[in-house]
Amino acid sequence: MALKVLIFAFFAFLALFAVNTRVSTAQQAVQERFPARGVGASEETLHSTFATYWEWKLATQPELATRFGRTEFNDRWRDLTRRGRDRVRDRRKEFLQQMIYIDSGNLTGADRLSAALLQWELRNDLEMEAYRNLVSGVSQQGGLHSDVLSVIDQMPARTVGDYQNIIARLDAVPALVDQYLALLREQIAARTTQPQIVVDLVLEQITAQRKMTAAQTPLLAAFHRFPKEIAPADQKRLLSAATTAYEQKFLPAWTRLETFLRGTYRPSARASIAVTSLPQGRALYEAAVRFHTTTSMKPEEIHRLGLSEVARIEQEMEKVARADGFTGPVTAYETSLGNRAGMRFTSQQEMLDYARDILARLQPAMPKLFKRLPKMPVSIRPIPPDREASTASNYEAGTTDGTRPAWFNMNTYRPQEQFKYDIEALVLHEAVPGHHLQTALAREIENLPEFQRAFSTTAFGEGWALYAESLGAELGGVVYRDPPSRMGQLANEQFRAVRLVVDTGMHAMGWSRERAREYFKLHVPAQSLAEIDRYIAWPGQALAYKVGQLKILEVRQRAQKAMGPKFDVREFHDVVLRNGRLPLDLLEEQVNEYIKTTR
């Protein structure tokens, strides 16, 4: 074993030396600060590797550092150049080799789990690089044009230095855009582009952003609400510098971005909506399915699961409709709910107030189901106007030090077309006991490696949030107190089951956009075409919700059956949540061990 470690260390040194001859000064500085560590079997060395990996990850992904409240990289963006991406890929391979050489037999159970998670993350980051570059490059659900605004919104604005960092990032946008356009040119050359419909949606968002003046843009919002600790003279100077950066750096770069997408990228964008139409597209989609569901399920298997779940849930929905005195089809019952007096919202403010009232009712009830609750607060705000038409409601974590709250970003677009009966389920999903409770707890858990607190899998995160929607019935009448709201919960679950059918239908089974839309209208009449376009832009992601939820329900039922009257739902939830997000197979192992040791 010692000889293997020495051999590995020697070749790792040679590889490191070769790579160093190619990287920029900035990249070399990152490498020298966070060198990959040699690994033995000791717990101390393993923990050192965890820490080194996390610091390296933050340094190479400054946007991630911002999201986690680390400020030392707030004046820069990640390096999107080919050289920078190659450097990151090489370092990931080095870290993966280090983890492979660890003797897991000498580790504690907790360390074995952490080591398995880091291997999982590294392998998937390497395998999914092309997929991530595709779906995060041009997408109405995210993409660089959205990330820039989101990251600056999350930056602290308390000191002069904080404001100077925002200005520095605005000044650096032109270089970031140039790197991004070079990446898109690589994709065009490789014939791996997004569909034209996705490009059109992105262009709508970029155009809306570009038309904002310095007084309107959210990028400069902090410069219109300075804290009193900053002197008036500094306020004037900083506002002037920020305005100059916005008008002379950001706007020209955004115009260049729009021009490229409209004149160069879109003509090369594919007409087909299916990711399987790309070179090696079937393999790419299957990899996306594995990544998002953390299972080995094939698209066709998931498609059949979706059809089964749609039928099962519609039977439950029919029971609710009959209990409410409705004798027609379930879809007609949903339509009738939408037409009831007072069921539609009249304004954005009414939507926000309605959701905030639900959140206020839910929070005091959480101890009934959970042993631990997060300290991090969560608030509700609307999605910005430039993205609200094509962006779904979502959750945005805060910082553990309390300097930035968590947000439930609510889609309040056209409130007169949205209904009250499904908002309770939405708040459970995005806030508590859904995304906020799970994510905030993970970030606050002590004695976990930092990378593990940030570790994320779609199936666990979205599966937990969908599972959390069903917990409303266990909260003692706080929510789901009438047939319409119970129908809202089932309709939300049905919505996620339909996704299994539609996503796999479009990407693996030859469905057209119109056929997907018709299937949606048949089973979820209230949903819009924007949902279909989301799955086109982000293949496989929508499969994770139902797959993850069903696995959590499965292991809960297993625990209940094994323990009988000794089953404690608060203890079960603690087992599920105490290690942060996990791939579903590792979650199942944790629950099985809990059942074994408890019995």
C-alpha cells in the first residue's frame, strides 16, 4: 500500500508540473494556495483532504463562495476559458485518485460516508461536465445571464470593501462574457447546442435586462440603500463608479451577448427539442437521468413509473372531488375550483401575503415532526420581472452566520391566472418542512466536512421537498383543512408524476413539444407551456422529484413496518436529514442501519 502511495505521489507530481506550465498566473496562485494533498489511511489526513478540496472548490468557483458567505473571492468570477476548465478537470482527477487510494476499512462509519460522497461528487462532476456546460450555458432556467444577477444579489453590502467588490465584478463582466462566448463557439463547433425555443426564451430575458437603466437594474440596488456607517462622500463615489461600470462595462457586454446569441448561436441551435438528437445524445440523456435520480433506472422504466403514478394519484384526486360533492371528471373539478369566487388572486401583493400567512402558520408546528429546526430565517419575495414569465418558484439558501436570509422566490407572474388552492403545498415544498428546513439544517450541522454541508443531489433535495408536501396532513390541521387545499396537494404531486412521462417522452421516446403539451393539458390543466420548455432546456432534472419522494416514502414504510409502535417519525426524519443530502442508495443504507440498530 505504501509503495502504491509513493508511486501515485510521484506521478501526481509530474502531472502537476506539466499542468503548471500551461496555467495562468491567477490559476497558479489558486493551485499554490490549495495544493492537492497526499493521502494515507489516517483520519487526520482524510479530514485534511476534505478541507483542502473545499477551499480549492471555493477558490475556483467564486460564485459558490459568495453563496456560502465567504467574501475573499467576491471581486471575481470563475475562469471559463478552456485552459481554466482543463485545469479544474485535471485537479478533480487528482482528488479522485487520492480518494480511491484511501483504505476505507480504517475509517469510521461517518468518515466512510463522507469519503463516498466526495467520490460520488468528483466522479459526477467529471462525467457530467459536457451536460452542465450545455444546460447551464443557455437556459431560461439559469445560465450565465441569470447567474450574474443572482450572485450580485447575494453579495454583502455592509462595508466600502463590499461595494468595491460589486464594482469589481461589474468591471469584470466583459471578460466573463468573452470567455462564455468562446465556450458557446466550442459547443457550436461540436454541434451540441440548445434548441431554438430555449434560445428565444433566453433572448427575451437578456433583452429585458439590457433595457434597464442604472436606476432600474437590480445589479445596482445596493447602491441605492447604503448603510449609515458609510460616509456620504464614499456613497457618492461608489454610486458614481458603479454607474460607470454598469453603463460602460456591463451594458456593452450584455449587448455583445445578445448579438451573439441572436446572430450566431441561434442559427446554429438545433430544431429538435430532444437532447437525444445531439451526437451521442442517448448516452448523454441516460447520464443525466442517473445524475439527477441517483439511480440506474432507464428512461423507459421511469416513463412507465410515471404512467402508473398518474393513474394512482388521479384515483386519490377523484376521492377528494367526490367528498366535495363533485361528480364530474377530476380535471373538470380542478377547473371548477379555479372558477370559484375568490380562488384567483387579484395582485402580486395578495399572493405574497397569502403565502406569508401560510408560512407563519407552519413554522410553530414543525416540532411535531422534527427534533431539530434550522436557525436560519426564511422570507418570501417575488421573482424579478425580467425572469418571472419563464422561471418557476424556487428556494435560495442564506448564510449560516445570519448575514443573508434564505429566500423562497415566488413566481407571482400574472397573479389573476394563479389559484389559491395549491399555494399551501407550494409553501411546504419551498420553505418548511421542504427545501428551507432541509437545506438550512444541512448547512448548520456540526461535525460534518464543509463540502458535505454543501453537497447536493437533485433526487434527495427535490424528493424531500415533494415528500414534505405530504407532511401537511400530519401537522394537526394547520394546512389542508378543506377539499380544495387537499386537492391542491394532490394536484402538485400529480404535476410531478406527469413530469416523469413528459420528460422521458420528449427526450427518449420521440414526443413532440405539442404532444407533451397535450398530455399536460389532459392531466394538469392549470400548468403552462413554460413547464414543457423547462424540461426541454434541462433534460432529466424534473425526474428527480418523484423518484426521490418515492424512495423516502419506501424507506419510511419499511421503518414503520419493522418497528411497529416503536416508530418515531421525529427520529426517522432526523436520520434522513442528519447527514445532509445523499444519493438515494446511501440514504437507504443509513435508514437500514437505523432500523437494525434500533431494533
